[in-house]
Amino acid sequence: MSKPINIAAVMTSLDFSDKCFYMIKEFNKALELTDKRISTSLFFSVPTSEPLPVKSCFAHQFSYYLESYQGMAIATNLKDAQTTLKMSGGADVYLYLWDLPWNNKTVEFEECVKVMRDSRLSIIARSDSHAKAIENFCNKSPVGIVDNWDIEKLSELYKNS
């Protein structure tokens, strides 16, 4: 029997967005993949008062529990990636860039590149075009491309790392 895979999202807060919708949908799907033995969870720093886009069937925990988490911890923005790198004890830290932060707002280039080029951080892109933009921006290639939080692709990516 294969070893179980722990996959967690690290988000500031859940919101009513397509990113959260697909994350919840795919993390719930892990329950149906009995042959894969995938355990999913969410770490957050700000509780949400908004209704979720869909019902979630996995654990939600405050981010200070990251210190004892073992598995794949997937931050979804630069700030959460920085926090995860500081707090995670034994987790393998990933940054899933759903949106490219420098496309929507001004970012501090040096700080952004410092986080993205951290050797402890693996970057996941959402598409081929995002992967090329990430590599062009920080001179670091993403370890994989995963569209819409595809749980099977995430687990394969983690197993192969």
C-alpha cells in the first residue's frame, strides 16, 4: 500500500473566487480517490465570514499550525509563501501562482524575486504562458503546470519531487 500524501493550501482567507472554488472542488475530489490516499487541508490566517463557493469536506486550520505540518504546503500568493517558508517545520513549500501578481498591481521587484528564488520554494504555474512569464520574471522555472488545482496532477508533482 502506498504512503498517504498530505496536500494543504495556505491562503490568507477563503473568498468567493474561482481560485477558491476550484481548490475546494479538487480537494473534495481527493475523498473519492481511494487508490491515491490523498489527505487535503487548508491553512488560513484570517477567518472568513463569507459563504464558501461550494461546501468543503476537509480540515480548515489557522496558519500557526503550519509548524507541525508534514506534506505539500501550497501558498497562493507571495505573502503567504513568505509566511509558510518562515513557519513550516517539515513541509515542502510550493507557490501556486494562480494570478501573476505583477500583472494586477505594483510589486516590490527585489522582495518578490527574493521570495520566488528561495531554494526551499517550488513554484507551480497555472498554464504554459504563466510558466514562461514566471521564468522571465525571476529566472526560475516552475516545477510543474497545474490547471485549476487538479488534485491528481498535484499529487503526481509531489510524488515526483
